[in-house]
Amino acid sequence: MHKHALLSIIVILFCALIFSGVGLYRFANNNLSEAPEIKVLNETQNNLDKSNKKKDWVGELANMPKTEYILPTNQIYIHYSYPIQSDTKTAYELIVDKSDIYSMFCIKQTLYNENVDFTIVKDGNLNKVFLNTSDSKLLQDIILKLKSYDINSNVIEVKI
């Protein structure tokens, strides 16, 4: 009994699939014999001609002839040779043993309270803290205040 019911359900579903497939095929091929109407607007061509005649770099780029070659690379590295500036600035990097959320919160609050210009850069799982000050007493004071939060730290000099 159960075999006949299952077989009849499968046959009914298969017939429904065939009828829906035929219906979709007829719907897709309904208007293939008629060609779609295409209207060419000369206004857009005139607007393009007017905008391309401008004497700026965009117009010149638009009017350049197409080249017959393609560069065989996906990336192009361009090096500009400009004079090297000898004005190197000295900043200090705060090396911290912990990089969890609570430690970073304590570091931020300590630096805000000391009015130090600082930048935090996320490098993978580590956070690098750069301090824009040259006051060694202030740097030592920051290290001591961070030790009160059980954060061991030291400072190294970085040339920027």
C-alpha cells in the first residue's frame, strides 16, 4: 500500500515538472519571431561630441586613438625619483607585553591623561603604539603608570 502511494506521488511530481518545463519553454520562446525596436537618438551623440571637444585632459584622453597592444602584466610598479628628504623625525614606540582589550583601554586612558600625541597601529594580533614626544621624563612616567595596571612596557626610539 505504501509503495503504491509513494510511486503515485513521484509520478504526479514528475508530470508537474514536465508541464512546468513545457510552459517555461513556451513562455521563453513566445516573442522570438518579432525583432525589438531600436531607436537611435542623435542627441546623445551630439552631447558626446560636444563633451569630447573640450580642451581639458579628459577630452584629450577620450580622443586618443586605440592602441593595438596590451601590456602583458596585471600590475605595474612605477617609481618616481624625487629628492630624498633628510628631515627625519624621531618618535618613540611603546612596546607592551599585553595586547588585549583591557590593556589597550588602560594604555589609551593613560596616554589621554598625560596629553601625549599617540597613534595605535594594528599589526596582525599586535597593536603598535607610537608616541610623538621627546620628553624622557614623561615617557618614564607613562611606563610607571602602566605598571600600576600590571602592564609591562618599554620605549624604543623610531626614526620616521
